[in-house]
Amino acid sequence: MPATLTAVPTGRRFLFLQGPHGPWFHALAGLLRAAGGQVWRVGFNFGDRVFWPGPGYIAFKDRHEVWPATCAGLMARHDITDLVVYGDTRPIHAQAIALAQARGITVHVFEEGYLRPYWVTYERGGANGHSRLMALSVPQMQEALARVDLDLPDTPATWGDMRQHMFWGAMYHGCVALGLRAYANFRPHRTLTVGQEFLLYLKRFLLMPVHRLERRLATRRIRRGGFPYHLAILQLEHDASFRDHSPFTTMTEFLDLVMDGFAKGAPRHHHLVFKAHPLEDGRTPLAQEIRRLAAQHGLAQRVHFVRGGKLAVLLNDARSAVTVNSTAGQQALWRGLPLRSFGAAVYAKPEFVSSQPLEAFFAAAERPDTRAYRDYRHFLLETSQVVGGFYSAGGRRALLRQVADMMLAPDDPYVALQSGTAAPRQQLRVVR
């Protein structure tokens, strides 16, 4: 029987911390209030304030060192039952999660979708390397799936709200910069200053036409080159998945490792393509580093760099793919391509992700068990992957239709499916 929410909202008291750029967290809070819950939001900068225009806002303007004590006080004073965060690794969130778990408070974690672009990730307790998926085996997932039947949609080839993502990011960092005097103690969880973050977002937004032309020319050279190629899927060096769940401290370390393995193992007529993350903003000089390392490894004529854009165009003709732990690796698996990953990733299951040394992988990659991967993907679509997005209006509406009920349900998505209490899930429709 599907889970029921009768009388569940009564007494629920939610504490929101930082969320995705834009108005989605505030919209979610409105729905939880309508369900009978009480909601507060801690804001750490003027951007948080601007995107939380309603009641329940609590400004934190002290030094970071006093945040744990302040957070514990807020949880006790408001008798918090639920903590809501976007990402679980930034220091203020990690500290709050530890306090919440010690008090038996339910922790709701949102992240970008493991199956991007038309899904968002919702989990309890942790995401990515801290996800419950890390401890679940494919046979356990297959056992849980015995109760359900779903025709799986194809993996979409584009990110549904990239322009909106960039727009809200620029707006948020602009507001943060404007309010620095009011929030003088605010320190971003990344190494750049607020002003530098804002300028990078603005620069990327303004240079989109130039980058689009560069990308088209590079992609055309690769597709018309007539050579076999392998694809290295890059991610953001400052992203939590790379920073906290991988063995690398810089992207250069990964680039060097991949080129070394390719130079030693790949057939001499094969090429290597590095594909940048769609949100790469230039803080890491990828193009220069790739050129330098290619020359160092004797690969100057066999290495290519593509700045962002659609991954599917390049994956469709690739021989294999390699990544640290990017969620985009799942698009390679969906196509049956051999995949080698290096960091902690929710999809790094032995059934379909290779553990070969890179030299052997590029020489003769092992193919994934695509049937096992379909079961894994099916399990995600029935549990933590929610149709919608944070940034476009249509994506936010689609997400709100399901995620509030999931938060109010007694069981987390994985337990609900395994115990047979999961409610039916919404089918994918492309949202704009």
C-alpha cells in the first residue's frame, strides 16, 4: 500500500539553511506551511535574505566559529524536527547535520540530479559520497524493484534550465556583494570572494555567444575527424563531489593521470577528448593545462578540448568514458559505454563501472553489464530522483508536486521502496 500522509504534518517544524540559487526554497517552505508545518530559514548573506521575502527569516551575522552553538540553540528554541539543506558538505551544513543527527532530527538533503537534467536528487541524511546508495548493492535494488513496474524514459540529452541556472546564480552573487556591509562576517564556502564569484558568473553569461561558437567548431572537428576517440568528462574543481569525494586535490592531477594512461595504453590512432562541465567559469585554466600536459605526454595532435555544451553529441560516437565521479558518467552507462571512475560515486557499482588500470582500460575496456545498470537506474527513478528542477519556473512546479509529500512521509525514499510503502511516482515530462 502507498504511504499515507494523514495527520503527519502536525507538529513538524522545519529549519532551512542555504538552498539553490533562486526562489525554489521559499516556494517549498510555502507548501510545507500549507501542509501544517512551521518553517524558519537561517540566512548567512543578503542573497539569502532577498530570496526569502516572507516570514521566518533568521539572520546569522556572527563569526563562523559561533555557528555550531547558534545552530544548536535554534534547534532547541524552536523544537526543530526537520533540517533542510542543499548539499551536505559546506561547513555550515556539515556542522548542522551533525547536530541534527545527534538530536534525532530528520535531515533532508537536496542536490542536483544523479540523473540529470530533468531530475533533482532528494535524500535523507546525506548525498553523493554520504548517500545511502553507497551501501546498497545492485541485488538489493533488484529485490526492491520486484514490487514495481515502470516503463523507463530515455535519458534526455540537454540540461533543461541551464540559462536560468546561470541567471539566478548571477542574481544571487550580485545580491551577496551588495549586502556585504550588513553581513560583514559572511565567508563563502568556496575559496573565491563574493565579488570574484559574481564577476565569474557575469562573465560567463556575457560570453555565452563566443563560447557557443568555440564549442561548435571544436565539436565539428572531432565529429568530422574520422578517428576513434575516448571521452574524459570533467567536473568543477571547486564542486563538493570533486573536492570532498575524490582522491584529487586539483583537476590538473586528474588530467595528468588520464593522459599518462592514454599515452601508455591507447592505440596510436585513437584520440582523447576532454569535455568541460557546462558551468565551468574559467577559475581553473583548463585549456592551457590540457595543452601543456598533452605536449608533455607527446599527445599534442591527439588531444581535444570542448568547452561545455551537450554531452550526448560527443558520447554518441565515443569508444569509452572516464571521469572522477561526475553524475554525467551515467549517460555513458545508459549508452552501454565502458566507464572508469576514480572518486566516490553513487553509481560506482562493480557490475557496470570498470576497475581496470587506465592503461589497460584505454587498450581494451571492459563493457558494463547494461541490464544491471537499467535496474540501478530504475531504482533511482523510483526513489531519490524527482522530476523537475530548481531554476526554471516549470521545473520548480513539477518538483513541488512531489517533493513535499516525500518530505512529509515517514520513510525515506529508499526505505519506502524496500518496505513496499512507496507512493506512485510521476512520469517524466520535459519541463521548461
